[in-house]
Amino acid sequence: MTKKFISIILTLILIISSFSVLGVTATAAQDVKFSYNPALALSYAERNWNNGVGLCADFASKCIQAGGINVYKPRCVDLYRELNGTYGTSYKLTLTRGNKGSIKMSDNAGKLAKGDLIFYFCNACRSFEHVVICNGANIWGYAQDYAHNKAHNGKKQTYTYYHCGQDNWTMYSIHFDEGEKLYGDRTNVVAPKINFLKNGGDGIVIKWNAISGADSYRVYRKTTNGSWEYVGQTSKPSTTDKKAKNATKYYYTVRAVDNNVLSQYYGGEEIYSIGAPKPSIYNRTGVKIKWATVSKADGYIIYRKNAENKYVRIGKVKGGSKNSFVDTNVTSGVKYSYIVKAYDGSQKGAYVKKGVSIVYLENPSYVSASNVADGVQISFSSVAGAERYRVYRKVKGEKSFTALGYTTSTSFLDTTCVNGTDYIYSVKTVYKKTGSYYKTKTIEHRCVR
């Protein structure tokens, strides 16, 4: 085999290799997760386009690194190969005059956007010779760019130039995909990312990362088969959706706003809304908490405030139809506060933010009765936390007690008893509007006057 023939073969291999890097529509790989922020990339470009450090690929690499793509290649061809099919898709761009001229954005819709890279491939010398970062369109619709070793300041129109004695180019974009898909038109306003989504005390709580330069945020939600609907607008990076319906799967997303310019938005974070059980509370042989059941709940979790004024879990009730829990680890005269959350699988629901509170009251440990000149004297033990006591009476054999009155002491005189009648007496402790358990200790006594 002659040297001349070998030389021809090698030349053909090199030409084929050059073409192999120019896939026109390579699909981005899905195993590389990243989030590209074109505004940050262009902010770096604005600050460094004419700093004299490095060449064009060095500059382009640092721009996209600032935007979130951790790739650095100092040569155009290496940068193109690294990005194509992994971080973005390569498209052959349409020029205004065939293989020379400028790039009109409308001629390249879906192929080129702000923050994308534009690679110059010299058709005469069969190599990549330059790369710039796109800064959108000027008022005439032509692409502008930041360029480094052929310095452009972001307002300069992108155009081809003479090289190797010719003006003959193929221009390619690397149109960046997203590790997490972004929707909507790309603008200089960065898309917020939801980082907290839970059922809260007043509804579904949504929080996201604050965006520099944003004057407000618009929140949207949708159901599984529905379309996006507006929830509200806020200047803070958080809000609560108080109108979310119980037992519904929602998707939420947020768009940043800067002077009425909207950012793109992520596909949405999902949550299953679980309504807040509304609790009530009673003194029973402990503190009894009851609540309204929640549709499709698997059960309920009960929380109580501790000494540090924080709610801690004290119990769990399995079964969505169950609606009560008794806290027996209590002390008379102490105030306790509770909230209840429904749960569905591993997901906890909302809760009534205010909760419910009560001062737990025990019953008197003993009750006694004796006949005195004016009637029957009822005596009982004192109870910690009681503001006063209420005394009840019924005739033996009857079902219902009748309240006789209140006392702040540990005795009460029944002056209305009928001589020779057998009575049953009972005493409840009282703190403001709450009382101890009705089934207190009782004493049977015959009134003798």
C-alpha cells in the first residue's frame, strides 16, 4: 500500500470525524441532571466579555459554568462535543445568505434562545473556529452575542466573517435542555424552584427560592387532569393556598415577576391535600380530644405542646373513621394544648393552626355527706387548678342529676333536701368554662331534718 494511498485514507477519516461531531438534532441525555440559568450565564458574560483572559471557548465555558453547567473546555471542538447530546441539542442554524451573513431569531425558532451557545464551523478548513453566547435579538430580530477574542458586548449583531480567505460557514447552536424541564418563554427573569410543600395549619404551604431582582411571584396550581389556574401573587417567597379542597392531588408552580415580565416555570411539585380535623376537647379520665373525621384519611396523629411551647407527637389513632383520643399522661391544674393531623400513608395532612387548649381538672378524690340543722352538708377533697366546685344531686333511682350550685370552698350546704328522702350527691371541679369529668365519685345519703 503506497504512502499516497494511506495519506488519502487518513484524510478521509479526518473529514468523516469532523462531520461526526455535527449531529443536527442530537437528543440530550436524560441521566445528566442540571438546571441552567441563562440570566446568570449572561451576567457573567456582561462582566467579562472584554477582560483579555483566555480565548473564546474559555470564555464560553465560564459563562455556562456561571449558569449552572459544570463543563470547561478551552477548545471549541471539545466544548461542542462535550455539550452536544448531553447538556443540549445541536441545531444547524439558518443564515440570512445561505452559508454567510447573520442569524435571524425568527428563522431559528426553537433552535436558539438567550444563553445558548453559537458555534462557527469553517467549511473551508473543516474545523470549529469560534463560539459565542447568544443574548437574544435586537429590535430587528437579529441574534446578538457576547464574544471574547473577537469582542462583542452583548448588543453586537452576530455575523459570519472572512476566514481562510473565504466567507463560508455552517453555524450550529447548542440549545440547552434542562435537567428539570422548564416551560414558557425564556426571559432574563429566573424561574423559582419550589423547595417546601406541605399541608399546613391554614391550607397548603408553598415556599420557593427567592429570585434576585424579582418584585413579586405568581403562584399557580392544577389537578392531575386539569389546566393551570392562578392562585395568587405575593412579594414574599412563600404563600398558603387556603382554598385547596380536601382529598385532592394538586401540582404547584411559581413564576417570578420583574416589571410584568414573567419567568419560565417548572412542571410542578405535587401534593395530596389532606384536610384539617377540627378538634374539640374535654376533661375525662385524662384529656379527651375529639375531631371531625377527614375524607380518605388513614388515621390521625395527636400533638401536644411541651414546656418549650412546641408541639410534639403523643399518639396515633389508626382508622379514618376514628375520632377521639384520651391523653392520660396529665396533671390536674395544668393547661394543655393540642392539634390533630390526619394522615394518608406517609403523608401528613393539615391541622387547625390555633389548636385547642384546656386546663385539666381531676375529680375530687372523695365526697362525704352529713345531716346538719339546715339540711345536708356535702364535703369533698380540694383539687389542684380548680377555681370553684359545682355540686349536683338526684333522688335515688332517678337518672338525671340536677345542679344545686357553686362553691369556692370544699363544702356545700343543701338546704332544699326533703326530709326522709334518699339522695345521691356528686361534685365537679370547674376552671372558667370547663369542668372535670361528670362521672365523679358519688355519695348516697338520706336527708334527716
